[in-house]
Amino acid sequence: MAKKYNIQKSPFIVPTTDGKLIEEHFGLASISSDISIARMIAPPKWSEPFQAPKFDEYTYIISGKKQFIIDGNTVILKAGESIKIEKGVKVQYSNPFDIACEYISVCMPAFSIDLVNREE
């Protein structure tokens, strides 16, 4: 009988150059999955370029605050709040604040750099 569960004890640490910690628990880089689930820590004053991903992204804030610029609207979430951003929507993720932001990100389909569509 095949095992019907996977326990993740050593998530894949995604290499970054911007100080952000990305621990992928499920996804294309770790335990293969149709979705990706990652714990992230965005350092103070961190930001990414605008993007229009080809996946839905759900974010749950564990601690700190995170800023989203979504189709020109600025949204700030704090601990205990969550958001779903639909695929194809232009968004910029950032932490312009003075403390780190810890959060969980779920992407469906699974995150792939080929699906992000980041602006240069």
C-alpha cells in the first residue's frame, strides 16, 4: 500500500540576493506538488519589482506588516490578516517598515520563476 502523506522536515531554502528568507515546504523545488507552500521572512526595507504572476497567491501574515501595491491600490496587512491575489493581476510586494515580516505564501499552480512575469 502506497503512503498517502508526506511530512516535510527539511524545506528547500530558495537562494536569494535580497535578504529574504524563503523556505519552500511544498512546491516544484521541494516535495513535488501542484501548489507551493512557503514560509518567508521579508527583511525591513525589502521590495520586489512589479509582477503579474500566472498563479493565484494567498498570503497569511504571521508577524510584522507587508505592503502590496495591487493595480495601483496600496494595501497593508498586519499579523493575523490574509489576502488572495488572483493570477494576472499587477502587484508589487514589499516591506517598507522597520521590522521584519514573517508570512506564509501559497501559490496555485505551484510557484515557478517562469510564471512570475517580473518587470525588469
